[in-house]
Amino acid sequence: MKDDLNDLLRTWNPPVPEPDSFRRVVWRRIGLSTDAQPSGWLEKFLIFVAKPHIAAATVAVAILAGGVTGFALTNANGAENYLRSVNPYAQVR
């Protein structure tokens, strides 16, 4: 990218003469803009979660939590489901 911009600046013929420090100022401004830190806590959090190993761990924890919750709910209703399958007219709860 830096080479492309250098080539573009070399071919640029402005109508007014450019100052000697123009290229240095341009690259300094580009450098400052790319080194900007995230401003808010939400932006910092999203940058943190977007890392591949953090995202993979988050997905693994979500799958595990969903599996544990589903297993717990299934076992809690197991007796009721059995009674309903044997006698659909049974008054369960």
C-alpha cells in the first residue's frame, strides 16, 4: 500500500508547487490515523472477542451451556413425559 501511494504521489502534478515536507506530513498523518486506539468500552470488547481463540472459546462455552441446560430440562421433565406417554389423561401438575 505504501508503494502504491508513493507511485501515485510521484505521478501527481498539482497546479501549485507542493512544499518540501508534504510527503513527510502525509505519511505522518497516515501513521497517526492507523495507530488510533479504540475509544469506547464496547469497541474494546468487540475487538477482544473478535480474536480467533477468544471467539472459539466463546462458541465452545455457549454450546456447552446450551447442552447442559437442555440435558437438565430434559431430565427434570422425564417423569412427566413418561406419565403422559403411558396415560395421556393423567393429571400431571
